Amino acid sequence: MKKSFLIPLIPLMLPGCTDEVPMVNLGIDDVYYIPRMKKLALHPALTGERYQWTVNGEIVSTAKDYIFIAAGEGRYEIELRIFDPDTPYDYTFEVNVIHEDVEYSPYISKVYEYCPAPGQFVNEMPRFEVGDSYASILQKAEESISGTNDIMITLGGFGGYVTFGFDHTVMNIPGQKDFRIWGNCFYELLQPEKKGGSAEPGIVMVSFDKNCNGLPDDEWYELAGSEYFSESTRHGYRVTYHRPDPDRQIVPDDDNSLDDIYYIRWEDSEGVEGYMPKNIFHNQDYFPKWISGESISFAGTLLPPNAEDLSGYGAYYVLYSYPWGYVDNHPNEYADLNSFDISWAVDSEGNCVDLPGVDFVRVYTGVNQYCGWLGETSTELSRAQDLHIVPPGIPEP
């Protein structure tokens, strides 16, 4: 049986006092049993000037509250020291990390948000049907990419995003990649050694459920890929897309690959304005049909353009892959180039952040570019996997 640890307070020497010593509850039990990769939030009731938490003799935190989580099963000895000139305190207890009752899945279990920017595959991947609401589209996105379903969803132009999670915390294991995400990139055949083709890089954000409420409302951190510190990369970039004006003049291009070159107007935080044309290959609405507003905005890190028109007249575009750190940036068979390390996380100022793991992953399109008949550069993805969980049917190494 778990029990609360009680500590004596120093009694005041006042008339009428008895010899009984009042007791105060520390708010921490002597022994805990928790599944691996699950959080144990510890909130001591006592206060002091400073705090120190150690796990198996290693200092892990100096905050008042501490969240314990571990990937490995076993017994962990935790010590809490409260430094205070009047009531210093030192307490040791144990946490036993056990195997989960129901085996974790290595794949996506829930999609929390699906907010694509306008694009040529929007309302098709997943498909919008009359009567669909945001809730039903969100469910379709979840059904597409959860488990091993492998049905591609689009994020549209710059900033469009999806937020998903697993049925456990993905742990940050030092020296290892932690999760993998599948896209639909391929290398073109003429010069495959240059790693160019259909790379549509998506930026990855991660969040640790610090408040333990199961919602993606804690601080977000970007995984700094190869271009994060490039002089050509712009942070804090913002784009607003406007619903097409039904009274606009519809103007096709000269070579008949674009039906409407002034289709969706946009402007960005740098004072640049432009249009997302509609091409002849995708005739559905590009603006998300479940959104009622007249405009939609997105913000984040803008990667430099990665496309080159090798023909010189808009017939053959090649989108080159960045070295590493982005979704839909290399073909799926290059597992390591499509895998991500939580240790790459940085805060809004670019400072490294030490996260024990992540509960939520967000991917958004990181490039704002249009490539003629190929359309806008839009990140697509179909699946994600925790690399520390062995998939069903595969023996443990």
C-alpha cells in the first residue's frame, strides 16, 4: 500500500502547548509503480529556497516540481533535497518502472490538428465531401496516417500543418534518432547523385506534455535541420492566404498549363504579395472548404527555395533535397535521412533545449514557392514511427 511520508514540524514553545508534534504531508509517496514511457508528476507540498532532484545519484532538476519518466524498466531511487535555512529537508523514495499492460504501438495513434494551407491537393488528400466539418476532416486525416494505414495527406503551401501523437511519450535516447516520418519524395533519374527530384521539405516541431493534460498546448520547439542556421533561412515568417474572389477575372497562362494565374492571393510579413495559380491537373477548390473565414494565416521558419527550372522555360523543374532534418525531403528508402533526433530541438531564440521526450509532433510546409505546372511546393506525409518501439511481428534485437 502506498503511504504518504510525514515529517515533524518544530513546535513553538507557547503556554498550553502539549508534547505532541504536528505533522505535515510531503505530498510524495514512498513507492511508485508506473509503466515505461509514462510520466510521474511530482509536486512536493513543502517549499524552500532551492530544490534538487537526483535519480540514481545523478542530478536531473533544480525546479520545485519534477516529472519523472524512463524508457527502461527497473527500480529507480529518487532523492529530493529542499534547501532552506529554517526547514531543510532530504527525502528518498523509489519508482518502479514496469512494462505496460497493453503493448505500445510504434505508430501514430491520434491526430490533434489538421490545418493545411491552400494547395492543389487540398480537399482531395483527404477528400472533402459535402457536409464535412473540421471534426470530420480531422478524423479522415487521423484515419489516413495512423497505424500503418499509409494514406498520404497534404499540408498545402507554406505553413500548412498537422499535429499528431503516439500512445506513449517518444523518449529522447542520447546518440540515437528517435522517430521517423514517411513522405512521397523521389530523386529524378537524370542526375540522381545530386539528390534532386520532388523534395518538398516540411519542418518538424515537437512538444513535451509538461502540464500532463494530454493536449498539445505546451511550448513548441523546432527541430533544427541542416538549414536552420543558414543566412538564407528566415525565422518568424508569416503568410496570409485569401479565399478566391468569386468576381475575379479568370486568366489562364500562355501555354495552357494554368487555368487561373490569379487564383489565390497571398501576402507575407516582408511585404511581398503573390498568387497561387490553379493548374489544369487539379480542378477542385484549393482553399480548405471546411474553413468559413475569408483568409487563413500561417507562421514559422521559411526555408530557402530549393527548385530549379532546368529547361529554362518552365518544362522541367527539379526540387533539390536539403542535407537532413526535414520531412518529405528524401525518398523513404533512405531511413536515416527521414529520421529525427529530439536532441535537435531549439527554442524560439535558437538555443538548444534538453527534452526527456516528446508527446506531440507537428509538421508544416517549410517553403513558399510555386513551380509552374508542378504547382506549389507542399509537404505530404503518410506515417510516423517511434524508433524505440519494435513493430509487431519483428523480433527484439
